[in-house]
Amino acid sequence: MSDKSITSLAIRRPDDWHLHLRDGAMMRAVLPETTRHFARAIVMPNLVPPVVTATDAVEYRARILAALPAGADFTPLMTLYLTEDTNPEEVAAAHDAGIATAVKLYPAGATTNSASGVRDMEKVRPVLETMAEIGMPLCVHGEVTDNDVDIFDREAVFIDKVLKPLRKKVPDLRIVMEHVTTQHAVDYVRDTHKNLAATITTHHLIINRNNILAGGIKPHFYCLPVAKREAHRVALVQAAVSGDKRFFLGTDSAPHTDAAKLQPCGCAGIFTAPNTMSCLAEVFDAADRLKKLEAFTSLNGPQFYRLPPNEDRITLRKGDPVTYPTHIDTADGPVTVFDPGFDLHWHVEG
Ligand code: DOR
Ligand code: ZN
């Protein structure tokens, strides 16, 4: 039977394995959009200043928990921002104590608030070796930052120049290539059978670079890594809907105010938290693979992170096009919600 005839789908409650919650008023405004449907999220540490130490993570987690909407059952899984000064023993202790689930590698200058990231991979080798010993995952922003590398090639070059050598030197390190955007990354992950997985965002399953640049520039579709040509988007969809346990959802929902995005040097980031599940159901439905949605959103991630999947379920139902806000209001100004460019027929019940 084709999955196309399905109009109602119960799946284990999803998790978001890559999320930007920000802080303060922005966090309070965006947090309910995630806690409405998701049970857990890997929370990115690129605050200003970044979440570097165990104490930073404990304090940030407390601020998130204090901002939870009434009745929300949500577990933030914290990450530490890797710097060239990060101390291996401190990372191991934070992992042991359940304070930090993973460490995040930003190549310095790769994206929003990445200035304190890593320039020389050799400097962080002792931390990575410790993480390999204790089985703590490294989340990787996989782009080189050299100005002489074309922005559309930065992920592929990162795989060759940084990831492959790193995996040779520290083969037991468990790595999540975050927000993959290319066929190269999909192939690399598929060809690797140990200690490597990848997250895929909602928006990279839906937009290609034409959406950003053809017929006028669309800052709300600008994110990093930047969306690539259509063939790459198709490869990402195939990976996501395949059920392959090495691929799972990390929305990279990254709110910025419209004022921050709509300017001569606008911020990178797409805010997908409010309509992510509807968008994903639409993508899986179009691919006739609705039955694989649960693996992508709710099973493969926990398996890689060695956590149990959520016990409770959500139900998605297909019907008339759903309405969702075009933006949410924050004390800092409006934040535009991702517009997939087509009607969404799936909504999460309740
Ligand atoms: O588009 C992005 N936005 N990519 C990132 O890597 C960071 C994120 C943000 O923090 O806004
Ligand atoms: Zn991100």
C-alpha cells in the first residue's frame, strides 16, 4: 500500500538534535514553539558570550528551564562550545555529571558567533581524544572558512581537509555532521559505518539556492551552510526519507529579528520551529515515505545519542491547509517564520 493513502500518523514524540534557543526575551518567545511538539533538543552554545564551561551550561540550562511554558515536558540537552582552551578533564566531568551531552565544534568565523571557535585542530586534539574515550559526541559545523574557498564548496572541502584527517587521527570519536547540505556529505556518511551520523534541517529539505537568489534576494532563506543546487536538496530528501539510522532531524531553527536579517549584512539563520513537523510531514508525504518519518524525527537521533526514544506519541493529521503565523513577536522585534512556499496539509493534533 502506498503511504499516500495515509491521512493520520501516530509517531513517537520527536526530538530536535540541533536547535538555537538564544537567551533572554528571544528565548522566552521561541521556546514554546519547540516545546509544543518536541521532547528534547540539543541546544547550541553560540550565545554571546558562548557556553564554554560546565558552569555556563548549568546556568544556561537553568535559564531555559525557568522559561519553559507552564506544563511543558521538555529536556534541554546542553552542549559546550569548543575553544582552543577547552580543558579535557572539565569536558569529561561535565559529561559524567550529565551537564553536557555533546561538544560543538565551530571552525572560527564559520557562522553566527563563531569567533571563539577553533583555528587549529591540533590544539583541540587532547579534548577530542578524551571525548572518544568516554563516547561523548562531537557536533560539527562542517564548513571551512578560507576566503579562497567558494561558499558553495565549503562543506565538501571541510570533509576532505578536516573531517577525513580527523577521523583518521581519532577514529573512535563519535561525530555528528550537523546540517548537511550536499550529496558529498550524504555519500560520505553513507560510506562510513562507524561513529558518524548527520543531521538534516527542515529547510534544507525544501529550499535550494534558487529560492534564495532567483527573482530577488530572499534574506529569510539565508542560512549557513547556505542551501545548494537542486540535486543536493534531492540527495538530502533521499537520505532523510530512507530510514537510514545515520540521518536524523536537527532543525537548526535559528531565530533572528527581521531587523537583524533585513540589512546590508544580514544574519544567517532560518526560524522553522513553529511549522517544522507540518513541513516534514509534507516532504515525507510527497516522497511517499510517511512511514519513515518517525525514524527521522524520533528514533535515529536517540539511537545515535544512546538515549531511549520518547515513550509518548503525537498524531499528525492531513486535512485542509493549516494556518500558522508568518512571524512571532519578541521583545526585540518580530521574527519571521519559515515559509516553505507551498500549502501545509499536515498538522499535529492537540
Ligand atoms: O544559519 C545559521 N544560523 N547557521 C549557523 O550555523 C548558526 C545559526 C545561528 O546561530 O543563527
Ligand atoms: Zn545551528
